[in-house]
Amino acid sequence: MSGLLDKERIIAGPGFNRWLVPPAALAIHLCIGMAYGFSVFWLPLSKALGIKEAIKCGPDVGFWGQLFTTSCDWQISTLGWMYTLFFVLLGSSAATWGGWLERAGPRKAGVVSAVCWCGGMLISAIGIKTHQFWLMILGSGVIGGIGLGLGYISPVSTLIKWFPDRRGMATGMAIMGFGGGAMIGSPLAADLMKYFATPTDVGVMQTFVVMALIYFVFMMAGAFGYRVPETGWKPAGWTPPPAQTSNAMITQKHVHVKKVWGIPQFWLIWMVLCMNVSAGIGVIGMASPMLQEVFGGTLIGVQAKFSELDALVKSTDAAQVDVAKKQMAAIAAVAAGFTALLSLFNIGGRFFWASLSDKMGRKVTYIVFFVLGGLMYFSVPGSAAAGSIVLFVGAFCVILSMYGGGFATVPAYLADIFGTQMVGAIHGRLLTAWATAGVLGPVVVNYMREYQLGLGLPREQVYNQTMYILVGMLVVGLICNLLVKPLDNKWFMTDAELAEEKKLAHERAAASEVGSSTGGADTIPTWVVAFAWLAVGLPLAWGVYRTLQSVAKFFA
């Protein structure tokens, strides 16, 4: 088995079709991207024992008590720690094992990712069955989080080497899959829970088992679909354009991952990603309540503020309560459509902006993110005060497209600045910025909201100051991006160091470099490539269809 996973076994021979690699990457990213959709399990898990109503824990049962208790249901706030662990472990595991990945190859990393992510879900299923939350934390939170990190960075270096002519587009395709994972996984999980639910079981445990098995098949297929090009490989007939070879912002040399912590440009790009993600991720978590609180009854054609409807729900008039509840439910449905619409822009932006960066350049692309994003955030209080739902929603759609675009563009940015030899490992270390932003963004948005409410501000105005703080974050990101410049030669590996690193990475010179073929033909039939794209395209199309059904409620 180990021989099948060795990097030497996956070096592609002449005639290999590079378009087989992106669907392999998508197969893994669409599975681990379900990390974004785990909140679909929170409500049923919070009633795992009570079924109809949650059995509340006593005041003496705190967070640590909920890890082991079997007598009361878990709180949603407790379950949310799994979501936090996902992204903390994603960043830390990618940073820790990124160097190993470059030498072991993407197939071995993909297999380990599949075992960790799917095995973690099975351990979580045991935790649900026995009502032991510590098993869920260990399974999906820690072990699954490690699989998340390895799976996320596994295709980055490989795709950049297969597509030297379209670095942004190639990584954009894979990272688009991570954004789309929840779009498939969330409705699938909801359907499975409905199927498995009984009067005595909420159906989450069985759903975890089924999804783990489905994901394992897809992820293993993706891992075994990975191939790496020979050293020096180039697409047939392609030569780097003069604009690329003469561009000081695109190096032809390579930096070793062990040096990046000491390079100022690494930390500047770290801040670029952190600020872009912090601003976007905070909004994602509050999108639904924000739209409801800002526009209230206007969303369904009722001239009433959210606070007024909320007060009616708590009134003693039964008729008013019934009407207000129906109106609040209709508003929530519209807000759910808004959240679904944002997810489409998040996914589409990953491919659109990353592909556009191949033409514009990475630095210019991030300048657009920060300047345009800052203007969008700045416009939000004005459009809210004017009651313009179209301008409000339009601004956030653009913002979320650039949030996704920031993730998808940064691997190519790193390849331009630090070279391609160890870009996967360097990208892994940069993802610690994501882990930081995953805490910073939601904290700023949530605590500022609570602070503004504490001051007695109306609900429709509590987000105004937050928007200006997010503008400030983007200004910091813009300054850092403007300060990024080409590296000094002292940071690059010497020819001897590079040769040694290639030897450790089990690389093989391309025939074009040595004058003769180093391996047998590796021609892939066109129907195999078409089938691979169909295998990832059909689930993605189903996910888009289900999402559009939710979006339709927003426009109804």
C-alpha cells in the first residue's frame, strides 16, 4: 500500500492530461468544505436526548461538565466549539505538516486527510450514540481538523506546477470547492437526518456514518487522482510571456519554508489575508440576523421594525402573537435566502477573482479587494438608513465575492513572491492567519453588536460602527499589501540547496530538460477526464440547485 502512495509513483509521464488534476482536488475540497456547514447539526444535537425539547443542564453543569454528561442535552454554544476547532486545527496542522506534504506528495497527504476527516466523523458518531461530547471534540474537532488542514493544502503546490500559465485559475478551481462543500453537504445532511429521524432518535448519528462513508469514497478517489509533473514541465507550446519573466513581482527562484517566518513580506501577506478574512468571516456569521434587524418587516412588505414585531411576539394578545410569529418566520425565510445568496457569491468569487488575478496581477487584485471592499462597507450604514435593500444586499454580495477571492488568490500570490518549490508548505504556514481571523472577525462583529445594544441603540443601527471598524481593517490590509515588494536574493535557495530539496522531494527531471523521456507514456482517455469532471460537477450542480431554491425565497 505504501508504494502506491509514494511520490515517485505519482510522477506523470508524457501525454498525461493535466485537466484530470483539478477534479481530483475538487473531490477532496467539496468533502472537507462541509466544515462550513456543520451548524446544520447543532439544533438537532441540542435535542439529542429530549427529541422534542432540549433537556436543559442544571446551573452546576458548565462546559467541562457537558463534555461527559449523559443526563442533559448539549447547548448550541457548546457545540459551536467544534466549528472554532475546525479552523484553529486547519491553520495549525497545515503549518505543522506543510513541509512534510511537499516531500511526501499530494496523494499520501490526501489519503491521510481522508482517513482523519472521515474517521473523525465516525468517532463523532460514537460520541453522539453514547452522548459523550468529548468524543465529538476529539473526532471531528481535533482529528477531523487535522484532516481539514492537510486536505486543504494538498493540491495547492501540485496545481500551481501543472498550470504555470494559469496559477490563479487553477487554485481558484480547487478552493472554490472548499467554499461549495457546505452547499452540497448541508442539504444532504438535512435530508438524511429527516430520513433517519424517529420518535426516539434525531437521526444525526446515522447521518454522520453515511456521510463519512460517502466522503471517504470521494476523497480517496481524489487522492488517487493526484499526479505531479516532472521538474521543469511546461504545457505544450507554452513559454512564459515576457511580462511574466520580466516582472519583478514574479520570481523564478525558490524560498525554503523554514526561512519564511523571518521574511517581512511573508508577514505582510499574512496580514493581508488576516484582514481580508476577518472582515468577511464576521459578516458571514451574522448575515441572517443583521438583515432581519436592519430591515425588519420591510422584507415582507410590513411597515414594522424588527424590535416591534419581537415585542408583539411576547405580548399577551394571542391573535397578535400568532400574526407576529408568522411574520417573523417569513422574515427568517427571507434572511435564509440572503445567506444562501451570499454563499453563491462566496463560491463564484473564488474562481472569478483568482482567474482575473492572472491578468491583473495579485497585488493589484488585492488592492481592488481592499479599496472596493472598504467602499462597500462604508456604504452599508447609508443604504440601511435609506431603507435600500437592493444596495445593502448588493454591497454584501460584492464583499463576499472578494472574501472568497482572497482565499483563492493567495496561493498564486505566494508562488509569485516565494517561488513554486515549497509553495504548499508556505501556504500552510500562512493559513495561521485564517485561524487568527476566525476568532478576530466574529469577536469584533458580535461584541460590537452587544456593546451597541447595551448603549440602547435601536437594533437597525447597531451594526453601523462595526462597518466602520471593518473598513479600518481593510485599510490596514491595503497598507500591508502596498508594502509587499520582491524579495532580496539572500532569502532564496542556492542552486545546491534547491537540488538537495528536489532530491528530498523525490522529483524527476522532465524529458524536455534531459533530452529523453524518463518514463513511459501516460496518456489518459478523454472519457476518463470527462467522467472525473462529471463526478464532481453533478454534486456541485445539485448543491447550486438546492441553494437557488433558498435564494428564491429572498426574491419571492
